[in-house]
Amino acid sequence: MEDVLRDKRNNEMISERRKQGPRHEQRLREAIESLEVLRRQMMRDLRRPLFVPIPEHHAEGYLLQRVRTFRSRIMVAVNAILTAAILYLLIDVLAPGMTGGRAAFPVLVMAVLEILLLVVSRSVRTLRAIQLLAGATVAIPAFLFFQYGIPDASFYILLLLFGGFVYPWSPFGSVVVSLLPIFAFLSVRGIAEDDAWLTRPEILIFLLTTVVVASLQVARERGARIEYILSAEARSTEEDMLQGLRTAARIHAMIISGDVITECVEARVFYEPMQMLGGDYIKILPVDDDRTAMVLADVTGHGAPGALLVNRVDSFVENLMRQRLRPGVAAEALNRRAMEIFFGSGMLMTAFWAEYDCREGVLRWVNFGHPPALLVRTATGAIEELRAGFLPMGISEPEEPVEASVTVPESGDVILFYTDGLIETRTSEGVVGLPTLKEFLRKRWEDGRMDPGMIVADLKEYLERNRIGDAHDDVLFTVWKIGTKRRRRG
């Protein structure tokens, strides 16, 4: 009976081990894979160069930066040495006993030489030459200590640390510079003549200090290279983006209408985007011999987003104008198109669609949420507002068909169309505002300066003279002067 029970337990143990076998094998494979990952990481670390290599297209810029850094550090070093020299001379005058009776003349010579090195460094352009000058700023005090016969190792250790840390040496360069105070110390103490000079504690301190300086220079050089590469790549990327924006700005400027002069209308345009790209837009187009159409629009927002939406609107606007549609019909079609373009963007567009017919002598216009145009009656100086009748475009369709308003200007009358960036310009007395703009036009009328070109120039000069700070919005306006009404044929 016992044999049967023993066999049963053995069989159960064997069965359990067989079940655990795959799990043990899986764990073993995972452990081996982890060790392999660690081994590969260690090999990558061993193969990694001590310094991050500078890409070839950044090598020249990196060398120039190092030259500039050495030049600025030479100024720091010379100022520190001159300060120490001045303090020494003051001590020599006030307490001669503290200087040990050493003459002040060598200190003055050192100061003069350091100043000469500083002057020469400003004209040096190569890295090797600027490094030699930097080494000379350390060699001169070391030679001075040697001439004085100062035996205290602390002077030379401080000089070693000063020369090693002030400048962005390579590790090898920091070791070479460290040898200057070490040799000066050995010469003063005559330690080199002693067979056991290597066992002296001062030498061990010098060697340890040199190792520390070189090690820290390794870390500093590596960090400097990484920082330079990252900043250089960032500058390159930024320059590429700016170049792209400049190209986009040139393309965008092509869709902004310039001055238009016909027998019926003289239109002068001024456009100043807040950034390279803007959301303000104007299209002036003579649709036939008698009619001149205009759309002045302002997309909410600034910069590239507004400009992109404006570009999408432009071709549609020109197509509507060339179809010779009446302003009400054309503006209603543009509103439907704006609803499609702006859907989901959270943006909208104010717009003023106007068309002057010189044969009929009427101005037909539709205002979708845009600031009122100002009509100056040159005969009396009266100023009329052509105010909005509809919501901005891109929100919804009007409940009723869009009918254009009709105004009858006289020959010589002037109309100012503008975007809100003009009246929202900040001055010392607050924003420009509509009352100020009216007063500006009234003053031009009183002075007899109602030529469109003069008004544009005067308004531009007013903004430049009174604006406070940078522009906060695009500024776009156009000044129209109505020509002589044509007679009907036949």
C-alpha cells in the first residue's frame, strides 16, 4: 500500500514539474533576452565617441563660436588679473610688509602685457591663434610667480584652476595649459633636481587638479557641442520656416489689389499686415467699361490661418465679379461659400461688397458685419456712414434675399473703405475710433486735400506718428474718388 502511495506522489510531482517546465523555460528566455539587451547597450556606449561630432555643414559656425567664446573669456581673464594686480599694488603701498618687499614694477609689466593681449585678441580670427593668446594670459602670471620665487604651491594651483576653467579648452588643451604653472612651480622649488620629486604631495595635488580640470572640460565640451548642434538646427529650421513665410507672403501679396484708376473711379490702396501674412483682403476689378467692383474683407485671426482662408476666397470672388453679378446676388453667393470654407474652423469673415456704376451714377453696396465706409460729400464736407446690414459671413444665411443698398455719390466725392485694424490702432489718446477718423477726413476736406493719394499718405503718416507699440491687427484701407458721371448712349 505504501508503495502505491509513493508511486502516486512521484507521478504527481513529475506531472507538476512537467507543467512548470515551459514556465521556467519562458523565464529563462526572458532573462537571456534582457542580458542581450544590456550587452548591446554597453557595446553602443563603448563605441560612442567621446565628443558628439559636429556635422560638416555646422563645422565652420562652431569654430567661429569657439573663437568668440575664447575672445570673451580673454576679456574676463584679463579683467580678473588686472583687478588682482591693482589690489596687489594697493597692498604694496598701504602695507609694504605684506608683499615681502617685492617690487611692484613686474606687476605693472604684467598688467601692460595682459592689456596688449586683450587688444590683439579683438582682431584674431582663427581658433589656434586665439588659444595661444589665451594660454599667454596664464603664462604671464606664472612667469611672474617664478620671477618672484614664490614657493607656495597654492598660488600655482589657483592659477592652474583659473586657466583651466575660464577658457573652453579641449581636454588636451587644458592639460597643456596646466603644465605652465606646474613647470613654474618645479622651477622655483628646484624639485626636478630631487630624485624623489614625484612622491612630493604638491605634485600629487597638481596631477589630481589637472585630471579634475581635464575631466570637467570633457563634460563641458560634450555639452557645448550638443547645445550648439541643437541651437544650430533650431536656427536652421526657423530660417527655413521664415523663408517659407516670406514666399507665402509674396504669393499672398499678389492677391491683394493695388491702386486702380479708371475714367469712373480713382482707387488708392494701403495694406500693412501685422505679420508677414494677414487675414485682410481686397479685390478691386473693373468688370466692364462702366462698373468697378470691390470686395473688402477681414477674416478673424491673424497670420497664416487667416491668409490661407483668404486665398481660398480670392478665386471665388474674382469668378463672381467676372460673371458681372449684382452686389446683392454676388455677396449672398460669397456668404454661402464662406460657410463651406469656414465650417468647423471657428472663424468668420466681415465683408463689404461695393460696385460703382458711373453710367447710372450709383454705388450699390452690401455690408456683412464690416466697419462702416465713410462717404465725404466734397460739396458740403458732410460725412455719411455706410453701415452694416447683415451678420458677418460664414455664420448663417440671411432669412431674406440680400438686397444691395444704393447711394448716389456726386462727382469728386471721396469714400474711405477700411478694415477694423485702422480704427483699433492704439495711440496715446486710446484707439483711433470712428469719431477720430471722421475728424481726420473733415480736416482733409477743410485743407483741400481730398486727392486719394494725399489722403492715403496723410493717414499713413498719422498712424506712424501716433501709434503706440507694435501693431495689433492688419491695417487695410482704400480711398476712392468718384469720377464724372457718364451720359447714357442714344
